[in-house]
Amino acid sequence: MKVSFPYMGTTIVYKKLLELLGHEVVMPPKPSQYTINLGVKYSPEFACFPLKVITGSYIEAAELGAEVIVTSGGHGPCRAGFYEQVHRRILEEKGFNVDFIVFNSMFRDFKQFFANMMMLKGTNSWFKIAQSLLMVYDMIKKLDILEKRVQELRAYELKKGETTKAWEQIQIGFDKASSKKDLQQAFNNGEVLLNQIKTFNIYDKDRIRIGIVGEIYVVMESSINMKMEELLGNLGAEVERSQYLSEWVAYNALPGFMNRTHEVEILKKGEPYIPINIGGHAKQTVGHIVDYSQRGFDGVIHLMPFGCLPELVSQSIVPKISQALDIPVLTLSIDEQSGTANSLTRVEAFMDLIKGKRMKKIS
Amino acid sequence: MKIGIPRSLLYYYYYPLWKTYFEELGIEVVSTPATSKKIIDMGIKHSVPELCVPIKIYIGHLLKLIEDGVDYIYVPRFVSILKGQYFCPKFMGLPDMIRHSFEGIEDKMIIPTIESKNENIAEYKNFKIFEEKLGISTKANKKAIAKARRVWESFKNYCHLGYSANEASDLALGKIIETGTLPAKASVTIGVVGYVYNLYDSYISMDIIKKLREMDVSVKTFEMIKEDVLNQKLQNMSKNLFWTFSDKLIAAGYTFYDDANIDGLIHVTAFGCGPDSMLGKLLELDSPVYEKPFMTIRVDEHSGENHLQTRIEAFVDMIKRKKIKARRGA
């Protein structure tokens, strides 16, 4: 069974999990202009941007011979819960014979969840499954630790682009790992790689820290958000994202009563602005902005796909939070019209504003 | 005491209920005039550009109410009116958008959360908030709710008879009397798929229903179909859309496709409507399967009445010709 999946963030993780379970993985290519064009051509015109990119990436995967696509589902109220239904129809219309395995929340429909598990499980033993899951979770956590360092280091590297290169090498290293020992080795190698990067010294008080918040897909997938993290890093800012894969997994895999993850705290911070969960990541977005301001960040970049329903609500509230907490927020709405120069100028101006604000504070 | 209800969004579906409820309690209900250029412009000016037109219009109406000077504005937070189903995120976050966008408006807003088991939202918990806010006794409150419930049921009955929601609303409130004669069966029947706040806001839809009727077309909309028929249609889908009204629309769409009496479908959608982007695509893909013509009309704040006239005329002409051809062939 040739298996594929939507492309988002550090994809080697999903690949590893499926490989460990003995499936042949068709790696979808990293979203490029071609992917976006394909997606835009076949998706509904007013669908949100992630749907279009994923459509393109599914078509590419199907052309490479993928037979089954594993993805996550949902039950609203955000449109993401309905993606798979639309994708199914689009691929059918295009003449591809692709099956979908959709993981909805196991707390809602355990039977379906279990059936999906059985399909993916194949002839593996449950022990093997548990082992693979734990190993992949370990891998995600290790990768996230390194990635956070990368996001910090990038701002101070002497040779531009060195950190990004190292990060790519680290991912390749992890991709090759197939046992627990290998993972540790890859992690150690990664640390060595990062330690070798020459940086200039900076006083603690001069550090500029920017948070990136928003809808998970555009925040996590660098190829469609104009490499926002790199861009900010190169402009001399440390970056932290609101979403990391390890946190997402921990939050979604644990039932409510024992969920003590960071995300629960974030949601609480968003409560005064959006009291109920309105789907997507609107409440998290708002909560994260509050969190970043409390932790003394200098600014926040808010990324959203064009026309994203929940993020429009948070976008309407952002000006008020920004004013109340005195933290600059720049909202960028992302779609297939990637005017890189436009965004670059806006981000540069945003950075200048932050630096200017700082100078004013000192003098 | 004056309470304001903006003439927008679910006003077109729940106005009989709300009006009866408040008047039963002796509260004067003030609603805004029909959407005008001025109201739309106010809304556009004070909202995020990417928002859909209906929400912008809602904000416009709300600002108009404040201008007019009411004591309270009723801005319910619609969460769910069916188990496991929700409203569009913009509906759920609407009160938050408003109260955080305008300084000092929060004291004037009454924001009950609407969560009920079925469409008839006249349930005690949805209206409990008024006891404290307006100083009403529980007994009077319950009595008003019961009356509102009955009026809304009669509104639904009129809808099922084939009256449009606007007419049904007037009938239920006793503003007009039933003439006994529904629009006679016309030569062409078209199913119009669209939300109440798009179809019946004559500024957004440019009175598409009236225009169609003038062309000797009888019109069917989703609220004219009985609940259980719609629910049955949904059961055939492997996964339903989880927005209540979108679900109704798609079920209505498939009912129209299956109904031999209906000759074609028109989907009226507002620019930037998220749920519609999905259901529109599904209906469009299914149009060749059922061999029925399907047209999408996307409306926004730019009103261009002529293009609409031309397009629906062409659509109706096409259907008429198709029918003549079929008759000749037979």
C-alpha cells in the first residue's frame, strides 16, 4: 500500500511513523509554485488557502503513485474538518483512484478511529505500534528542541544562512534514524552542528523576540508563508511559533480532564476576548498574543489564510489587544498571490518600528 | 424600554419569535430599516476588509441602531441549534468582534448564548438572561417564551406552504392576511439555494426571488421543505457539513436535484462566504450527475443590478428552451 499525507512542517515525522509500520511512503514534494497553481486550478475559488495547497500536493502525490492518503479530520466549526470530503471529490473528478484514511478525534467516534488504526496497523503487533508511536513522539520532541534553538541562533549567526543549512542537515540525519539509539545520535550530532555555528555576542537586553501566531498550516509550513521565520531571523529577531508539532500532539492526544499542556493555559488567556471555542485557532491566536506580551516579547506576527473564518474573528479583536497590552501586531493574510516584496517591506517596516520603539524607551 | 434588533443575519428567520417575545413582555422592539447604501458603507468602514458581506451589513445595522438611540441591542451568540452541529465561526465570534471593536458598546449589548436541541430556539435557557437584565419575573418570561414558540411554529408552517420567509414572517405576525391563493404553478420551477439573510435582504440579493417570479418562475427555497425530508437527504452523505444552515442548504440542493418538478438550481452566495465555498463546489460537481442546470450568483457590496437581470433571464430562457426541445423530441 503506497501511502501519502498532507505536507506540513517537519514532514519527516509522518514519514517515519508510516515507514516504521511497514508502509511504502510516497513523499509529497515540498509545496512549490507549481503545487499552488495546481491546487488553485482544481479547488473551489473561495476555499481557504491551505485547502488549495493541500489539493495541489495531493495531486502531485497521486501522480507519483500514492494509493492511500492519511490525514486528520474534524467536526467543525472550522472548514478544515470538511477538507477531506472536498479533496476526495476533486481527486475523483480528476480520475485518480485514491483512498482516504481520516483520523477524527478518537473521543468522538472511537469505532471509526479504531477501524482506521486497524487499517494502518496491517500485520504489525500492538507492541510494535506502541513502540513506533512512542519513538516518533520522541523524535518530534527532539526535533522541536533543536528547532527552537535554530530559531534563536539564526538571529545572531555571523554567516547568513548557516543555521538554515544546519537545520536541513539535522532533518536529514533524523530521517535516516531507525532506532532509539540512532535518534539520540542524530540529536547529539544536531547539537554539535548548532554549536559550531559562529555567532556574535549580544547583551540580553538587546535581544529582539518576535512571536508568530495564527492558523496552524500557514504558521508551520514555511514554503507558503514566505519563509517568515528565516526572514525574521535574518532581520535579527529571535522567533517563536505558536504551534509546535510536539505540543499539538500532546494537546490533541490527551483527554480533557488530564490535559495539563501549555495550550490549556493559552486558551485560558484568550478567554476574556473569545469566551468559547469558535474553531480553528482563533482562541489560541488571541491567547498567544496575550502570552507573548506577558513574557515580554517585542512584537507578534499574525499569519492567516485569506478568508479564514476563525482568524477573521481574531483579526477583528487584534487591534484592541495590541492597544491594551502595548504590543505591536502585524497581521498578514496569505493566499496564492504571493507578493513577496510587499510582505518583505511590511515586515521590515514592522521590525524598524519595534527597534524604534525600543530606542524611545531607552532615551 | 427600547430593544434594538439589527435587520440582518438571522433576523429573517427568527424575527417573528423575537418580536413576539419582547412585545409580550411589554418591551418596544426597534429594528433598522431595510439595508441601504448608507448602512452598508457604515459597516464596511468599521470592519475588517476580508469579512463577508452579511457580517459587514450586520455591523452597519448595529451602528444605525446606536445612532437611533436604543436602550439595549440584542446580539445573540448562535452556537448550535442541533446536536453536534455548529454555526459558522463568524457567527460564534460575532459578539466578540463587535464588543472589542467599538469602545463602550458592551454595556448596551445583550449577548445570550443560543444553544438548543432544535431550530425552535424559544427555550428557557436561551432567554434566562433577560430576567436579570430587564427585571422580569420567571413566570412572565416563561409565558412570553411559550407564546413566541407558538408564533414561530406558525411561521414555519407558512414557510412549508410555499410562502417565502418574508411573507411567512408577516403572516405569522398577523401583518397581512392569508390570501388563500399561493402564486399559481408557473411554467418553470427553480430551486434557489441561499441563506435567508442573503435571499431576503433586497439590497444583497437585489430581490432575486421577486425578479424570478416576475418571469413566470415559481421559486422554492430551503425553508419550504420540511425538516424530516432534509434530514433524510443528509443521511445519504458520508459526512455532513457541520454548519446547521449550510447543512440545510446542501440537503435542499440535493432535494431539488432529486425532485422531478424542479428544472434548475441557482446558488446565491455572498462574497467570501466560507461554508458556501465548500457546498457550492459539491453542488456544482453534482450538477452533471443529475443532469440539471446549476448557476452560482455571487453577490457583494457592489450592486450591479443589470448583470443579475441578464444572467437570470438567460438561465430561465435556457431552461424554457430545454423544456420545449424535450417536448418536441417526445
